[in-house]
Amino acid sequence: MMMRFLRLVLPSRLLSLNRFLGFHRFSTSHSHIIKKNNNNKNRSFSPRYFSTHSSLEQLKTPKLTEQQQLVLKDVSKGKSVFITGSGGTGKTFLLKQVVNLLKQQVHKPDEVFVTASTGVAACALNGQTLHSFAGIGLGEDDEEELLSRVCKNKLAFQRWKKVKALVIDEISMISGELFDKLEYIAEMCRPKKRGKTWGGIQLIVSGDFFQLPPIIRNGNDDIKEFAFEAGCWNDSFDLQLELTRVFRQSDSQFIELLQGIRKGHRDANKLKLLDKCCLNGLVNVPSDVPRLFPRNDDVKRLNNERLKNLGKEIVSYKAVDKGVNPWRNQLQQGIAPDVLEICLGARVMLIKNKDVEAGLVNGAVGTVIGFDRDYASKVLRKMCAECLRPKVRFDSGVEMVIEPDTWEVMEGNEVQAQRGQIPLILAWAVSIHKCQGMTLDRMQTDLSRAFGCGMVYVALSRVRSLDGLYISGFSSSKIKAHPKVLQFYEGQVGS
């Protein structure tokens, strides 16, 4: 299906959500759109629970960029949207606003299913993995075999019949082959909507194809590696939009450098900015700076070594899980550890927002300075025999006693599994996958083992500024972007 291309830019000013979503005519001259599909007849929809002014006011959403407002406006009309953008542009934040809107105003809550390609991303949204929702196992069989499998799975089949809106995060790790298979299953499981793309499901997809790519097991060069190569991709969306305002970094030169690295550019002049960050053996990196590793084994090894070297009494917290499988098993794929072991002096990282205004957000790093006993907390008693709550002094200077928190796996509007745990992990070392969506003030990373497309960009884009970045093993040859991804973005947006 041919669609109209628009090339637009992001304004610096923000509009109030109420004004934007009123009866004023919307001008697209201040948004960055990949594709606006005005011809998709398969996506007709009439929201049952949406009222323009009062409903959106009830969301009490903070100020949004025009791009974010455009997404919410289209979602409120039942349109399907693909949201992309570089690291730190607010994709996860926007996706949470979209989920709230879908459940509160557009559909019944139990008709909205939130998924992601990875367990970490799914837990961050209180959702489930896409494979779990779909009931397809690894999804490697052909579409007819997968359809037969779904039809034999009563719960999975009912999910496909019931779903009105399907959210998929971290789409970059889903292949085009699988995306087409899922669309086929959706259409076949919904006979009343047969002939419509995705069986008439409102689809909300998010992710950055320049970041971690799908894992292709069979090594077939002819396979549709990326989701955007799927035959149904363009027909799946009314709007494809790239968020362009970066919130994570404020240094315009650093932002420009990262955007170039994201696209595989090796501009020698711009790369000179990294010279002061490169370790030459003469610089001693502060021991409290988190190290980023691509492999979990390296993370565990360094964290355990540093914890042992402190020589302090270890306090253990065992996660308290509720629910049944397969949802309960998914909690083990998330970021909250099965067992958290810390002690006085341990470097730790928050894995949930606690106080945004105070800077105590997902990724904030600090040091355990003590423990408070709380016998009254039943949840804490189940986690920790000594009933101790850790007290952390964060690098910002703020101190906080950390209470137990919860992570949920939801199916529609029902909680299927729940994990209770102290929202901390050891922070001498962190894996690239575990720091999804995090903003780090300081970071050290060895890029000598970075070999895949996007790996250098993913690592460097986690940190807030060049002043907090320490890198080793770097060479410009390690900056890579997949040619197919470049072609997709440049073909849609322009250079």
C-alpha cells in the first residue's frame, strides 16, 4: 500500500494536552513523522469509551511534546501507531501514557494486552512477553503449525479473540518472519474481522531498530530479519513516528555525536569528543563507577568479587512470588533478582522510580550506609529473616530507606503473577540488557568485545554526559549500523 511521506521537525516549545486535543485544527508542520497512512481502509475504528476533553484531562499527564500528543490523539481514535526514536527520547514514558489511555478511555481494560519481546521490557510495563501472550512457544514453526498450536491452547486462543488493543515494546528484537506469522494468527483467530490487518486489532508498537537486533537462529540470509521487512508492516499502522527530542542528554554536541554513532557514522572530528573518555592506562577510574558488560556472567563475577572484598555481613532478600506459570516464570526474566545480597558499603542501583523530583529514578546509583529494622512489615519478614530495610545514600546526596516494591505480570486487566522484592541490584557492574530504559550519571564500559550492529551506540547512549563516561577498547571500526535499518529510516524520513 502506497502512503504519503512527510518530513517535519520538532519544535522546542510544548503545548498543553488539553489545547492540543481540543477542537483546533492540527497542523503537522511541527512534528517528525515517518509515515502517515491516510488510505488504510482496514483500520476503521470507533472508540467506545473516549470523550475528547474530559477523558484526557482525567489522565493528569505532565506536559508532552507535540509528537507525544500526536500519538495520544491518534491512539484515542483507535488508530494503530509505530513509535520509534533514539535512546532517551521518552519511548517508554509515552508507552505508559498510551497504555493508560487505552485502558481508561478507548477500550475495556481487559481488552488491552501489553507485551514486549523481552522479559525485562515486559516487566517494566507490567506486561507479559509477546511469545507468552501469543501462545507460540519459540515461534519457529511455520504459520499453519503455529496457528494449530494456538487453537489447541484454550487460553491463548481466547486471548486472540478477546484482544482489542495489542501493545508490543522492543520490536527491534522481533523478526519480520515472526511479525507476519503473528498477523496471520490474529486474522485467523478472529473470523468476524477476517480480511482486516491483524484481524482489526489496534496495534501499538515501540522500539528502535538501530539498537539490539533480533537473534536469527538458522543463519538464513534470505529471512526477513527485521519486523519492518514483514509483508504486513505498512498495512499494520496508520502512523509511524520517530521521537526526536532527547531528554537523557543535554549537551548538544554529545547528542549529535550519539545520533551519528546510532546511524553508523564515523566522523573523525566528532569522534574526538570521546578522546577524553578513553582510558589509556594512566587514568584511575573511581571504583564506584558502574561497569557495563554485554554478558551477564561478567556482571555476576565482578559484583560478587566486590561484595566479597568488602568483608561485611551479608543481608539477603529473597523475592516473594505469587501466581501460576507461565506468568510466574516470566518474573524471573525481569530485572528484580530472585535473591538480592547486599551489605554495608555495597554499591547499588534503583530499579524502580521512587521519587522522580528528588532524582531517585530507575538507574540512580548509591551506597548502602545502614539498615533499619521493621518487624511490622509482613512482606519484609518473608523476604528477609532479619527484617532489615537498606538505607542508601545516593550519589546525588539524597538518603532513603528502601521499602519492598512489587512487579506484576498482567493479562488484560488481571494480575496473573506478582513479585515482591527490594528494588535494588548490585551496581559495580550492570548488563546492557538490564539497563534498558535507564539513565546513568556515570558509566565505564569496555568496547573491545563489541562486535554487533548497534552495540557501541546502546552502551554509550545510557550515560547522561561525557563527563561521566569512561571507555576502553574503542575504535571507530566498531561503530556499525545495519544497512537494512539505515535504508528503512532514510527511506521513510530522508537524510
